[in-house]
Amino acid sequence: MRAAQKWLEARGYKVQSRESKACGYDLLASHTRLGELHVEVKGTAGSQGHFYLTHNEHLAAMADPRWRLPIITDAVLAPRLRMLRRYQMVKSFAIEPVQWEGVEIPT
């Protein structure tokens, strides 16, 4: 999370946490000239990008043109960050559901 925040701040964004809001992204990044970004941070210790999205995060990614996904690889030793837009995420990653939830329907 910190690597993404530093990356955004270095580009002139003011960053606020939205993690507790369950809004489909972790950070609200505001720039006086460029507007807002809704940033969902994902990281991995490995060199190949790999992440999980919650249902809410996926809905936000598909519906919100301001949604961004920084992928942080080699997060432990030498973090590398790629900032992706929705179309780049869909083009670069196989996005597949890995779990389904069953909720009883009241009768």
C-alpha cells in the first residue's frame, strides 16, 4: 500500500485511505489538475503479477472509469509498480472467478 501511495504522491496526488469504506478501492487519490483516481492496490512477493479481486472490487473496476490497479511485484525486496487502467488489466490478466458464495433465500 505504501509503495502505491508514494508513487501517487510523487505525481502530485493527495492520497486518502478508503479501505474501511468497502467501496471497491483502497485509496482515493486527488489531483488539482487531473482530478480523482480510485486506486485498488495489489501486491505480490513474486516477479509475476498475481492478485485476487473481491466481488465489490471487480464491480468497481468494470463500472468506474477512474478505477486504477497498481500491481506491485517483488514487493518484499525490490518493489516494482505498474499502474493499470481497467482495459490494461483485462488485456494483461486472465480474470476468472475462483469462488462462489451460496446464501440461503428466505421463504
